Amino acid sequence: MTLNLLRMLVLAGGAMLLAGSAVLAQPTNLDAVRKDGQGVPETKWEPTKPPADPHDLTGLWEMPRAGVTLKLDDGSQPPFNAFGAADYKRFDDAQKAGQVIADAPTHCFPHGVPRLTTAPYPIRFVHTPGFIVMLHEVAHNVRYIHMDGKPAPAGTPKTFLGYSSGHWEGDTLVVQTTNLNADTMLDTRIAHSANLTVVERWTKLKNKLGDTILRDVITITDPERFTRPWSVTRDFGYRSDVQNTLWSDG
């Protein structure tokens, strides 16, 4: 696939994702989300099933409930070291005092990883030769997952979204993101250093109600802020109701 063709595909996919904004901006009755562990979508979100192939993530996915604030799955705070804890307190105190400290999205820069993933907006996955492309409705951000499984080439700069490399472990897509700059936040209170590494493990599952979920287990490693790696889990529902309403593939 040529670079120009890839760009055309991504632009087309982005246009389709943005076309969903008009619908997604309307009330989605998220208060009616059923509770069985992690939040799961209403059945009406999935009138058409996603691809059965566990290695095919194609389609539009969205968290039923916003999950921007990052805590461990048991509700506890991340394992801050002394510097990380003091910095968290600084941001938290500013929030409580109504003196919010500006960060990357405040200035219309990309949200960073994993904050972009956990933002309360849908994500479209597009499979192309050599890449899986993630089209985010939030700020029209695009992430490229290089499926050769290789680390970032020497000299790769540190950027807002870093360099993502992916491979499959069984039915789980493992994505490691490095080369992130220090200009973003993990959420609205947790900062990170330029030595941050984020590993996402994406797996399609069925919950006990028979709905499809795309589970992302996010592991954060940053020895400058935390005493050990730590993980959070986010579940996404399949939004074929939006896709079927706005366009068809043929």
C-alpha cells in the first residue's frame, strides 16, 4: 500500500467517524447502562454484531461510561513515589481551588497516551497492511500501530502520541507505546515523565449478557513518578447502531 493510499484511507475513515459526531452528540441514555462488573452497553448499541474474528477489531467502539480518571481497578490510587505524590497533590489542589493548570489539550495539542484512549469519545479501528489505525473522535487524533512488532527506530523523536508497536499474543492485541514527550497528562491530575511506557492489551470478549466488549488493560510504567508498573482496565461497547445509521460498506 502506498503512503498516499494509506492517507486517503485514514482521511476517509476519519470523515466517517466525524460524521458520527452529530448522532453521538445526542443523548445516548448512558444512565441506563447495565451493571455487571465493568459498565456494559445497552443491547441497542449492537444491532449488528462486530466481526467474529478475534483479530479483527474493525468498527466503532465507545466506553459506556467515561473513564478519564485513572485509578487501579480496585479503586486505589496509583503507586506514586514521593515526587509523583507531591506533583499529584499540586494538580489536585489546583483543581479544588478552581485554578486548573493548563495542559496539552487545553492548548489543542493531542491528549497523549493513554489519556486519548480513555477520553469519553468513540474510537474507530481500521486495519491496513502493516498497520492498525485508531481514529479518535476527540480532537480528530490519529494513532498508527506499527504491526511489525519492532521498537521505535533510532532517532525517533518524542511526541504527544509517541510511537506504537503492536503484535498479537493469542487473541490479544498488545500495543507498546514509547517515545512520548512529557507535555501531556495521564488524566487531569496525574503527570508523567518523558520515560513513560504504556502497554495496552486489547481483547474482544463476551460479557454474561452476550454483548460484545473490547477490553483494554492499560499498564503504565514510569519510574520517575511511580514505584512500580500499574494497570487499569477499560471496556468499550460496539457502536454498530451509529455505523448502520450513518453509512454502509456496500
